[in-house]
Amino acid sequence: MTKDDAMLTGRYRIASAAAVVLGIALILLSELGGVHEVRVFGAGLISLGGIGLGVLAGLDQPRRAEWLAWVRDRRVALGMIAALVSVAPVVVAFAAALVVLPAAMGEGRSGMALLGGLIALLMLMASVGCFVLAVRAIRRAARPVTPGSPAEAGEEAA
Amino acid sequence: MKICVTVKQVPDPNLPMQVDPATHRLVRNPDQSILDPADEYGVETALRLVEEHGGEVVVVSMGPPSAADALRRAMAMGADRAILITDEALAGSDARATARALAAVIRGEQPDLVICAIEATDAYTGMVPGMLAELLDLPQLTFARQVAVEGQTVTVHRDIEGATQVLRAQLPALLTVTASIAEPRYPSFKGVMAAKRKPIDERDLASLGLEAGAVGAAGAAERVVALEEVREEKQGQMVTDDGTGSSVEAIVAFLERIQVV
Amino acid sequence: MIPTREILWNITALGPILLYTLMAIPFVFLAYGLARRVRMWRQGQPENRFDQLGRRLWHAILMTVLHGRIVRRRNRFGGLMHLAIFVGFVTLFIGTVIVMIEADITVPIFGVSFYRGDFYLVYKAVMNLAGLLLIGGSLAALYRRYVRRPATLETTGDDVVILAFLVVLGVQGFAVQALRMAVTDDPWGPWSFVSYPMALTLSALPESWLRAIHVANWYIHFLTNFVFLSYVAYSKMIHPFTSFANVLFRRLKPVGALDPIENIEEAEVFGAGKLEDFTWAQLLNVDACMHCGRCLEYCPTFSTGKPLRPRDVVLELAGYMADRGGIFSGELGQGENSARYRWGAGPDRALIPDVVSPAELWDCTTCGACMAQCPVYIEHVPLIVGMRRHLVLEQGEFPEEVTSVFTNLERLGSPYQFPPNQRAAWTKRLDQPVPEMAEVAARGEEVEILFWVGCLGSFDSRNQRTTVALARILQAAGIKFAILGKEESCTGDPARRIGNEYLAQMMAMQAVETLNTYNVKKVVTACPHCFNAIKNEFPQIGGNYEVIHHSQLINQLIAEGRITLDPNSALARGAVTYHDPCYLGRYNGEYDAPREALAALPGLELREMRRNRNTSFCCGGGGGRLFMEETRGTRINQARVREAIDTGAELLAAACPFCMTMFEDGIHGVGAEESFKVLDIAEIVAGSMITPNGADGAKEHGAAESEGAAPESAERPE
Amino acid sequence: MATRRVWVWTELTDGAPQRPALELLTAARGLGEAAAVLLAPAGDEAIAALGAHGAAVVYHGDDAIYTQYAVEPQVAALAALIEAEAPDLLLFPSTFTARDVLARLAGRLGAGVIANATSVRFEGDRLLATVPYTGAYVATVTLEGPAPYLVQVRPKAYPVEPVGGQAEVRPVATALDPAACRVQVVETVPQVAEGPNLEEAEVIVAGGRGLGKAENFRLLEELARQLGGAVGASRAVVDAGWVPYSYQIGQTGKTVKPNLYIACGISGAIQHLAGMKGSKHVIAINQDPDAAIFEIADLGVVGDVLTIVPKLTERLAGR
């Protein structure tokens, strides 16, 4: 990268960051000040600025990022927490639906309520099932890879 | 370690050979001539020895200027340097004249090893290596199918009638190698391109200090008096067996004719 | 009352603030990951893939959005599953954008609302359907991975995490809707046919509870979405971008033509010995692989237990590239991404032999079955040949058997050790002479067509029968043709596919020079390898001819009535199966002519093998494999012969001398020589021709054809 | 004109003169006075045998050094002997050692050599030898310059003819410096009876599917043993598991160039031909008269391998 390029990149980076900050300001204005007309511009600026920051960093020379290493070292734990958090509310919702199913069936339209309970059950099963599979997959991915050569693997195949 | 390998450009043995009726010499069409496949074993052996012990491989040939192609091939395989003895007065050399010319060059190189093929694919007299060993005053280890160099000692495994033999001599020495010594490498394209840039040192008679009368047709002792084309073309004879092994006699007769029994 | 609903119901001002402010995060992650990939691809060599943009764009849409190659008859389950996920996901995404447009643009800025009335009702139904498709498709994918488990599929953690994400996102959406409707008692609820029954059930809960759970779900739903979007660029969910880009920038040149090394004498790098030696488009290729495993379905090496699996070669390169490019690690030289791949061991490995082994490279028959199957147009063969080039041209490393092929090509112009002056020896078996081009030109005449015989057709006695048969057909049809005779030489096909590009170019240039000397316009050949090289590769060096395969010509001659077939031909009787040669079928799209020619013989009943046409299974002889020993796995040719025998046919119709050689070997190999035989299309047709003399061709020429048949000690024919 | 003096360089195997030397004595007798040069410790029987085959004189050196691979001492002794005795012609057989000695001797004497002669004669004072040349020609060649002439003769060019004479023994007592022998023999191991390996065999008997089953390969081994050759196979046979891959001859197996190739039950696919096309002579035995192998065969036999091969082995054993 030439010096000019570096300067240009620096300017783009400042512009992108500024766009994000300005965007956030517009959003606050929109929601707290009730000027809803500016919300879309705020969102647009945040998106563009975010994309700009991402692209510039992506095209740049790779460098060691401490926080990335921190994230990577804890990726199993973070993954587990994320999985749990993402599934928890739906589990609560569908479990609640199942709990109140008898009561709901008592209010007439019992067929529909039963169907609702059934769907809730299926959704619950899907969520929990996916949670289990994802947790297993995250743990498995964290396991160290056994080194080997393609040729060895080939012999195995043969 | 410095190794000289003698090589020769020969007409492609897969193409029909022609002899000039006037000179009784092989017609050597440069387009259809190749590095003698028998010499590739020597080049390969030399390359492997140098890869193991370090040193230099010099290929030496005698022939017309077009024989440079054969030397380039050897250099594409990995030989470092090439010397081509070329002089119009060399035409028509027999084994003796060839040995003299090669000896003159190799003497100047002072190699640790000289490697030759057992015999050339075109003339196959097999006399040059022995003569060369004598002219250079080197011990000769012939028909090697395995070579090892340790310090100043060269050890050779060879198969002779009914036995295998291990020979040993001090360097410098001369070897002849068989086809089972090593599979010659096919030159990589990189090697081919590199060989184009390597120099070929051309030598004429004067630079070798040889008399014109000692080499070439003038220096040849062997002279072709007459040449007869033999229509010993493959007969393609067919015999049908009657089911009782009646064809065995025909087979035996054939074996006798080709002197296998 | 006009149907509509309150957007951002139950959400305070904090909702949109967080939603829009945090939006920066997924965009940064996505843009960073994509830019990282682009940066990686740009390490490759330059190549122009920006021509014909219109055609490229349309094709990319056809193949990705419209699922051109993704849903196929042979991959219906996987294809429809993908389609369901795709349609569900995209519809939901568009739906979200529509709501955003209403809430953030049209209403606040223009004071116009469209999210109401019939549109709203249909929207509700469509979105529920989309949610079902997304969840259903994702569950089907999990079912496929965990229960059906096709042999070609390998499951990584990434695959599962993504599918779990999709299911949970869909479920969250339904939950949010059901909870909202349980409180608002939406009168148009039934249009949301999935959420509605649940809303009814949930309405038994106290409203405060419902509101609380709804808020939690709403926030978690958008946060999950953001996490998912952030994850996209670092997982195979990048594939909507890479697949589209890969199809957009795919190679538009004929698939049968390999790209030459331009200006080879001056080039400094030959083939691919490092990642950077590939072109950027090839690196994109590598990155676009979603390990669906379709390339393995008809792959001859995978099916016979050899080390080479085209998918794994691509994935290994991808993992290696990720290591070296440092997407995750942020630093070039950290091996974190290898974990995605089987043999990951960091970036210090050499491309060959550490990442891709020579055994894998030499196994490839270049049959192209992988490329024909790949839904995103990855080109495996050029990748493999690129690495072979490195091995041959730079390292001088290749299977020992190939040495003689190279030296013979160099010296004799044929992979086998036969002198050129024997090329026309087969013509002596014909009653009428076959002129050589040199004679024709010397007489100042012209011929309609040049018969390019090819090396196997010239020298191999088995394939000489095909050559003789074709010449007899041409003579019977009264076509004026000539051969090159001793001036013919190899087209360079085997050398090129083995990786000896230099030798291949020399061979091709020599051939083009000869053809141009005689001003040849039209060429017929019985060898699909010659056919492909002359048709698709000779134009690279100034050889432009009309090239037709003998099966096409024969079919045409039959159709035009220029040759007459005996409907009672003894040769053409019973069940026959036809093998599509890779270089005729897959590489050049000709599947019908040989079949039509066979159909012209009423005594034959054509039975198709399980793998036919573009899924034809290679004979094992392409890519120079004909000249190499098959040391790994089981024999490809025997696998194909068994498949042919399994059709119940007694005759295998071939249209390629390479296939012929492999099948003759294969038939012996499986010990079926008593009950099963292989004949070229030309042999079958020539043997069933009624010649102008009125005699049955098969009988008359059967004896003449069986060379060396003279019973008592007789002189050899030539 | 004095009788020409023709010497035959002689080698012993198990104490007896080798057959090629005896053949050359027949040639030498026809050209003049035959003498044998025997540089090896030898018993009376060996000397007697040489006499019985026509050697009027045996120049015998029995220095122990000759038991070695003693090319240099031999050359030294021969050069001295030639200077002393001035023979007209020296005939050498085509064995390994003979070739080494001859070439080196020629270098020492500065003489020309005719190699691979199939016949030798004189026309007046001019030596004439017949030499096959490039396969398609036969050359008649001479050597110019003064005698002695050195000629190497191919085996079986002359018959062995015992004539029942008795040789006069003249000792060769050249003073030899043991240090002159610069090549030492570390060991000599007699070859096991297995026969030569494929690549080097002069005769190869190869089998294909036509043999029917694996057990029949034994027939080929017997024939190969009879001919001092090796056994090879086509790919189909290797694929069928009858013999290991090391036997395979062809494009994807070994490439061989024997003097004689006997193809038994091999159809002759190009993949096989690619490995054996360089064979000098080819005999093909196959049931199928259309087999491609017949096209390159010098002798094609249409018939059953399983009948013909054992008969042939038996017939050869009886010779």
C-alpha cells in the first residue's frame, strides 16, 4: 500500500466511524425526540458506516487483535451461553402454552387450542433438539484436530 | 567429486535406421537423433552420486555440432556442464579413434569417476570404455548394477555369468553401468529451460592436441569393406497346432535359428 | 375496520434504539469477513472474468436464486430441502424489510401506510408459510445429516450450528407473533395459520405474563438474528455470496479446454505449487465449496476407494487458504481455521504434498463428473491439472510409467513406442486405398473431410478394427476423405492432462501446423480425446476446424440414407448398452448421436446403465490414467464393466479408443470374456452395412477384418 | 608364407574351458595354427580339453592373481606375450571378462578391434569379418594396420568340434606386480537357481488369461527354467491375482527387451505390447488366430498353450 493509499484509507475510516456516530445520534433523536422521520437515515448511516469499517479492516493487512483472541479462547463458553440465551425465551413461551393448555381448552374453541398446544409442543421439541445438537457441535468443534496427511486418509479409504 | 559421463547422440532406435551406401556410415538425421538411452543410465548414476556426495557432473560427447542436443538433454536431467568434441576430421571414427578423442578431453578434466554406458545403442561394440580406461590409466569396473562411493573407494555390484560379484577400487576409476542401475529421470521443464542457458564447451582437434591422423576415418583401424542389406525382416511365420503339440518342432527349429538353443 | 396491526407493539423506545444502534455490529462483521475473502482471492493470478456480464448475471441468477443445478432429479431430497430453506429465509427477510419500509419510511416520511387491508392478510399467511418452510427445510436437513446420511455427505459442527440457528430463528418468530396475538386478540389472526392456534392456547395466560415473555422474545429474536448475521461470513452461511460470485465469475470457455500456460518459454512459474499460483477465480472456486458432496456421486476415484475425493481437495485448499489468509486469527500464519478440515496442521505446510498429496493428484481421470455435478460450478479438473503441472514441469515428478509416454511423444509423436511410418499400416486391410493428405495435395486435389485416426486407432490392433470399420463406412457412403498418415501425431491431450504442458503445446502446434499446411476445413475422428483437443484446444493456437465425432457422422450418414443397414444383421442383435465417453458426452454434450445410430439397427435393444449421459461413469482411462498403473482402490474399468453387464446386455457399445482399451481389459479382469463383449459404434454399423455389392458386410468383411487369421503358415499381412 | 598363428583367449568354468572358447578353436583351426591363451590356474584336464579341440599350443599362465577379476594383469601379460610371440590374430569370445580384457588390451596396443563378428576369414593378407549392423545390414569389415588383429566373436557362430589333438604347453611367466591389480573382488556369490530377473533376462516366458488358471503358471516356470529365462505376465493375469504385480509386463508394468519373448495365451493388447515391443524375437502361442499378438510375432503358433508348452519343455530337456 502506498502512502497515498494509506491516507485515503485513513480518511475513509474516519468517515465511516463518523457515519456510525451520526447515525446513532439520529436514532436517539428519532426515538427520544419523537422525530421519526430521521430514523431511516440514522439506520442507513449506521449500516453504511458499519460496512465501511468492516471492509476497510478486512482489506487491511491482517494484524493481531487481542480481543479476537480473547473471544476465540472462550468461544465454547460463549457459544453455549448464546445458545442458551437464544432458546430460553421460546422454551418459556411454549412451555407456558403447554401448561395452560387445559385451561385454554376449557374456554371453548377447544380444537383450535389443542392444535395450538400441539404446534407449541413441536416447536418446543425442535428448539430443544436444536439446542442439544448445537451444543454438541460447538463442543466437538473445539476439540483439537488430529493431524494427519491426505495420503494416510487415502489409505484408510482404500 | 567430479564425474565425467561419456554420452553419444544416436539415431532413434525406434525409427528405421539407414546407412549411406557410399560411406557405409549411419545416416544421422539430427531431427531423429536422441541422447543414447543407454547413456541416460550413466547420467542418472552420476547425478545421484553427486546429489549424495556433492560435486559436479560433466558430460562429454564426440559428434557433429547437432550432438549438442544430446548434451542439452543430459544437462536438462541435471548435468552441470558439457563438452562437445566436434571437428570434421572426426567423422568416421571407430572405437579406437573415439576413445582417443574422449581420453584427450577427460584427461584434462581430472575427474574422480568416469561413467560410460556398456555399449552405444547404434554401434554396440562396447570397446570404448575399456580402451578409455587404459588410455586414462584408470581401473575399470564394468557392468555395474549398483554403485556406492565411500571416501576414495568405489564399490560396484555386477551380475556376470551365473554369479553376482562385488568389486572395489580406489578413485579415480571408470565404470560402465547397466540398465538396472537406476531409472533415468525425465527432465523437468525447469531443467530443460535451465539447460538452454548452460554452456556447451566445444573443442576441436587442435585444442585437444590430437593429430588428424589419429582420429576420424583416417585414424580408424576398422574399415567397412562391404555392406549388405539383409532382408531378415520378421517372417511372421504362422503355424497351427493340430492339438497334439505338433507345432513344437517348428518352435524348436525357430529357437535353433535364433541360436537360443 | 381495515386489517392491520401496530408495529412495535409492546416495545418501548429502547427497542428501536438498541435495534438500530446494534445493527452496526453485524454489518461490521459481515463486511469484514467478505472483504477478508476478497483480499484472499486477490492473492491469485489475474484473469479476466468480467466479460459478457449480462450472460454471466442471468446465469448466476438461474443457478442460485432459481436453483438451476441445486434441485435435480437425482438429488431431489437435498435440492427441495435447500429450496425450502432458501425460499423461507428470503421471504422472511423480504417481509422484515417490508415492515421496515412501512414503519421507517412510508409512514413517518410520506405519511402513507400500505401495511394494511388485503396486503396485510396475504402477508400474514405468506410469512407463516415461509416460517414453516424455513423450519421444515432445516429440520429436513438435520434429518438428512443424522438419519439418511448419504455416503457423499460429511457433517461438520458448522453445518449443525447453522441449521440450529435457522430453526431457532423461525421458532422465535412464531413465538413473538403468537404471544402478541394472544394479547391483542387480532381479529385477522387465522391468516397467521401457524401462530393463531398457539395464540389461542397462550391467551389462557395472564396478559402481564404474555407481555413480559413477548418482550423477552422480541429482543432475543433480533439479537439472535444479529449474532447469526455476524457469524455468516465465518461459516458456510457465506455461501449465498460466494456461490453467487462463483457462478457469476465462472469460466465461460468450453469446459473441455484447459487453459494453456501462456508464453511458456518465458514463464517463470509453471502450474500451481503455491496457493498464489492459482488464478483469483480459482481461489474463489475453492472458497465457494459448501461440501455438499455432489462431486463425489459419480466420481470414479471416490467410488473405487482411492485417496482422491474432489470435494476434499477443494476443502483442503480452502482450509489452507483460510489459514494463510487469517480470517479468524487476524494474523497471517495462525492455523485456527484448519479445524474446519480434516488434515489441518497450520499454514507452514507445502501445498504439495502436505495439503494435497501427489497420490490424489495422479488418481484423477479428468472425467469431469465432479464439475458436471457441482451446483456452484467449481472446476476441479483445472485445479488438479494445475498442480500436476507443477509436479511435472517444476519437480519432474510423476508416476514412473509416464516417462515412456513422454519420451515416446517427444520422439515418435505417439504415447506408444511405434514409429510414425507405421501409422497407416491399417489401410492395407481395406479393398480400396485410403489416400494420404500429402498425395492428395500433390495431385492438387481436395477432400471433403480429413480422417484424424489418432494414436490408438493407428497402432493398437484392437482399435485398428474401429479405424478400418470407420474407413469402410466412409468409403461405402462415397465420402472423399484422406488421412495424414505418417504426418499425424498426438494432439497433446494425454501430455496436457498429465501436466506436461510444454510437451502438449509442442504436440498441438505441430498438429495445427500440419493441418493448416493442407488447409484442412473439416475433421472427423473416432477418438473423443482427439475430438476435444482439436475442437476446443486447437483454437487456442490458431487451429480452427469443423470437427465431428465419428458417431455424429455415422448417425448423419444413416439418417441421410447414404449407408444402408441390414435389419437382420447378425452382429446387431440382442441387448446392448452404450457407454458415454467423458470427452464426448460431458465435455462436448454429445449424448444422442451414438444412441440414434444404435437405434437405427432394429435388432438391437438399447438398455441404459444406471449412470448414463452426463452422469456417465468414467472408464478409468482419461487424464493420462490409461498409461498409469491403478495401484489404489479397486479398478474403475471393472466397476463400469460390471455395471454394463448388470443391464443384462451382452454387448457394450463404445465410442472411444481409450474406453475400448479399458473395457477390453476390464472384461478380462472380471472374467466375462465368454459372455460379454465390447464393440465400437463404427464396428457395429460397419458390420451391419449392406455394401453396394449386395453382400452382407459382416460376412464379407468379417474374415478380412480378423487380421492374421490366415490358417496355415502364411506371410504376415504387412 | 608362414602359417598364420591364431590365438584364442580362454576362460575356465569349474576347471573346464568355456564353450565359447572351444567354438573359437574351431574357427582358429580353419584360419591357421590354433593356440589357446589360458591365464588361469588350471589342471591337466583343461589343457587336454583345449588340445582335444584343436589347440596346438596352450600359453598357460597360472599365477594365482588370475583367479581374481584380473583384467589389468591379464592385459599386461597378454601385451608382453604378444610382443614376444607376434601372433597374427587373437580371437576373443563375448563373455563379460573377455570384453573387458579385449578392450583394455586394444587400448594398450593402440590396436583396432572388430566386435560382434559372426565369422572371420582371411582374403590374402587381409582380415575380413562379418558383423551384423543395425539389424538391417551385414557389414564386411577389415582392420588396417599391422597384426596382431583383435576380433571378438559372437557365441554359437562356430560349432564345437573335438579333433583329438594334444597341445604343447608353454608357460607364461610374466612378472606381475600384485599392486597392478587395482580392482579387488570383494565377493562373488553364485546366482541362485531362480534365474534372471525380468528386466535383464535374455529369454522371457510370459503368460496371459489363455492359461486358464493360476496353477498353469507352473508350466511357464518350467519352460523358463529350461531356457534360462524369467517368467512374466500380462495385466489381466496380475489383476486376477494369479501372480504378483512384479510379474506384470506392459505400459503400466515392466518394460522388457529380451532376446526372446514367448507369449503364452496373451492376446496382445496395446497395453501389453508397450512393455515388450522391444523384444528381439517373439514367439506367440494362442488359441485365437485373430489375437493381436500374432502381428508382432516372428513365430505364431495357433494352438493350446496347455498342450504345447509342456511338450516344448520336455523336448528341450531331451536335448
